[in-house]
Amino acid sequence: MRIPEWFPAHPPIYDISKTYLENATDGPFFDAPIPNRPKVERQIDFLGVKLNSPLGIPAGPLLNARWISLAAKLGFDLLTYKTIRSFAHPGHELPNMVYVTSSGESAVVCEEPKSVDNLMLTNSFGMPSRSPEYLLEDIDRANRSLLEGQAMIVSIVGTPNQGVSFVQDFVRAAELAKAAGAKLIEANLSCPNVGKAEGQLYTNPDAVYEFAHAIARAVHPIPLILKTGVFPSRDSLRDALEAAARAGARAICGINSVSYHVVDQSGNPALGPHRSSSGVCGAPIRKQAAEFLQAASSIIRKEKLDLELLGCGGVVKSEHFDELLSSGAGIAMSATGMMWDPFLALRYHWSKVNDKAKPHSLPL
């Protein structure tokens, strides 16, 4: 079967000029016909669930059930519900996403790129969360919107200074996800856009064990996934993976966005004095994602750890999914790429129907 006529171009489905809440309330901004998906020849097994493909979306773009439902129809089969807390929590003020280009250890604000190969943005939201009452209803609604051969992860995070220990608030958020009907739960130990205590847990193997053990025990038998960022060394990665496996985690997802100093053309903090650094996402971090997966998969094999790998970071073209899969990921995911090209997964599926069909990238 030949690949069909190429899908039409479509503007980003997340509007970076609007607030997080406006995107959650009024989005996703998508109004095109959805091309048919090729017939699924065989499913894969991942952590006990059957999936039509190894393509997914990590924590970030899927703000509520409407976003989950659209992503499912667009051919992504493992979908992550945006990170929730145990209580309603506001996010950072605008700007939350700004186009940037890398310059040494800094990211400099720039105009919208002309090629998807150069798509790079800062990503600074502060992990906002809706109320538990909203989440209990909406997570259930999101689960019911899935198609056969699809599954949803609920991403959770704890918050310090909530009247209980930091680890116990992680547990409270996980218990909220479980009560809402989560089939898979991911603990975010690595957000670069919040306080250091929240965003650097994954680099401390003792913390990885303590937090993962408490969460895994609280949500059993739901599989627990841990979200990590870039590690400072191979030894620190090995120590964290061993701690995660001992604690009962079932999978590792990496990498999160990469922290940069983000400045304007004059060298001043682009997001204001209180956000001199923020996470950067998009095409330029794909190399770091692949290197993380290669190292992690090697350690998992060598140490015989009972861990699966989910890979994300820098997937902006359909052929990039295979780059992460060949680097050791069992699941390959796209966040920024999916927001800027919602047909990304369908391009991949159709490219597999006919080896001669070439994946197509859209101009931005």
C-alpha cells in the first residue's frame, strides 16, 4: 500500500501566546480532518498493557481529557496525562514557551525557526495542577476516550512544605492518580522549572530509592515509572537505576527538558529575574536523549535490572522515533514535535506501510 497524499500542514495545537489555563480550557487548537491510520498488524506489550505501537507522548502537552482524546485519534498509543499535584497549584505567568537558539551554555530568544530541524523552545510552566475534584473526573474521562490498543500514564509530583514530608506528598499525589483510575503512574523526579528540591531528586540514589519505594508500595499493583533528566556521569546514572529497580519501579522515562540560562538579545533573563534558568526542549536535545538511552540500556543489561525504558527528547520528525528506539527505548515519545506537527505519529505509521515511502516534515 502506498502512503496517502501527504497530510496538510497545521499550525501548532498549543498556542504559546496564551496562558496554560487558556490552552487547557480552550485547546487543543486543532481543526483539520484526521487521516485514516493504517491497519495495526500486531500489538506490543508494555508493562502489562497492549499497545498498537511504541509511540507515545511524555508529560507536558496533554493538559486534560480533550488533549488526550485528540492525541489518541492522531495515532499516539501511550499518552501521558500532564503532571498533577495533590492540590490545585498555579503555574508560572507568561511567557511559558519562547523560541530560542543555543549559544554556549545559554539559550537566546529568537524568531520562529524556518525549519523543524531547528525547532527549540524554552518550556517554563512550574507544573500547575487542577483541583483533586477536577482531576478525579477528568482522568476518568481521559481513560474512557482511549481507543483499543492504547493506554495512559498519569504523571505525578510531590510538593515540599505541605504539612507532610516531601515523600508523603508524592504519595498523596500518587494515591489521587490511583483513585482517578490510573493504569500506569509516572513520578516526575526531574522538572527543571521548579525549586531544586523538586527538580533534582533523580540525581540522588538515596532519594530515588526512598521516593520510589514509598510510591510503588502505595500504588501497587499499578506499575511505577520514574521521570529523569540528564545525569552528571555514567556512575550516577548506574546508581540511580539500581536504586530504582531495588525500590520497585518498573520503568525509567528520560530525558526531561534540559536546563539552560535563557536570555534575551541583550543578555538579560528572558523570563524575568526569578526564572533565569528554564527547561529547553525541541530538536537540539535529541542527541542527549539518545546518549542517555544508550547508556541506560547498557547498564540495565549489564546489571540485569528489571526496568523498561521510555525515551523522549528532540523527536520532531517521524524518523526520529526510530532513532530513540534503536538507542534502547521500548517506547519513543514526542512532546514539542507533536505540538508543532500533530500528524507526526500518523506519518510514522504510514511510512512503515511501505519502505519506499519517505517520512515528510512540514515547514513551520
